[in-house]
Amino acid sequence: MDNSSELIDWVHFERSRAELGPGFIKILGYFREDGAKSLAAIEQAMHEHNTVALVIPAHTLKGESRQFGANQMADVAEHIESTARRCIETHRFPDELVPDVVQLRKLWNQTVDAFDKAVNPLVSRNAPTVGFGRKVANQGFGRI
């Protein structure tokens, strides 16, 4: 899964998958929907210079990301949340979070892509390389 092993704790992901059983795909779908909303709310709060509006969506994204082992994304969301909370106390806007919000968007896209590859039965994660001089793996399929 290319560099997704750095992005996602696959052991945790598979543990969640086993614990959630048949509801896993549905809950992962909720993660996709809610996470996209949280990310959009974080980006909007940054555009509007609304420190208070950063806290809840960052907190939500942090928790949901950890549930599926998306620790890098959870760590960035946690940093955004904690920085925003401190800035609320000091009555200032956290301009320093702009690079973190940009990184969060990239992590979101990479994470969702990695999750799609992990749960989509049509995507082969270990597709054999077929080329000159190599035998095709399913050559005998369907033969009598």
C-alpha cells in the first residue's frame, strides 16, 4: 500500500474492521461524510478568522481519525484543536495554523484514498506485474 503504512496504522484499522463487523463499511462511510464536513468547517473558519469555529470540527476529525488508525491526520487535527483553544484564551487568531490546515487537506485526500483501496474488492493491492517474460497468473482460469 505504498506510503500508506506511514499514514495509517493498519493493525488498528483491521482491528476496528473486525470489531465493527458488517457495520464497518457503513461507519467508514460516515467517517468520509463527517470528516469532509469537519475539514470544510476548519477551512471556512480559517478563511473567516474564526478561532472558536476551529475547535469542534478539529476535535471531531481527531477522534474519528483515531478510530480508524489515521494517526497522522488525527495528530494534525489535535494540533489545530489545541492551538485554537489556547488562542481563544489569549483572544487572538492562530494564523500559524495555515500550513497545518493545508497539510490536513492533503492528509485527508491521501487517507481516504488509502481507505478506499483497503476496502474496495475491485482494487488489487498486490497486483502481479505482467510483462515480457512473465507468466500471467490466471492463465489456466476457466479451462477444462
